[in-house]
Amino acid sequence: MTQKETILRSLIDRGSVGVCGTEFLDMHIPRYSARIHELKADGYTITTRRCDITTHRHLSGQTAFVYTPTPQGHQLTIGDA
């Protein structure tokens, strides 16, 4: 599985909770922002917000990424990437 596919799978699995950037670092994907940019260019709707996952203890503000399925209710799959 590519880094892009790993990120997309994580975003889909986590739903509205989102995935914190530090989690992508833990997955050994240091350039996760570039992969997310590529997913957005492929048509995936991914928004950013401040990470508020209560189990995380950040020393500084971190970003969480949230995937939103397409408005028609059709959720894009990894094979579409």
C-alpha cells in the first residue's frame, strides 16, 4: 500500500474524528501534507482543524485532517486514487 493509500484509508476509517498529523508521523509518513495535497488534487474533500483528540498531549498546536465523503453519498475508494 502506498503512503497516499495509507493516509486515505486512515482518514476513511476515522471519519469525523479525523487523523492528527502526529499519527501520520507515527506511521513513518513525514511528508503527509504533500500526500494530502495530492489526495485533494485527486478530488477528495479533506478539511483541516486543530487537533482536539483528548488522548493526545501536544506541546504545541497540531492539525487534524478529516475526510468528507462526496455529497452524493458515494464514498470514493482507494482504487479511485
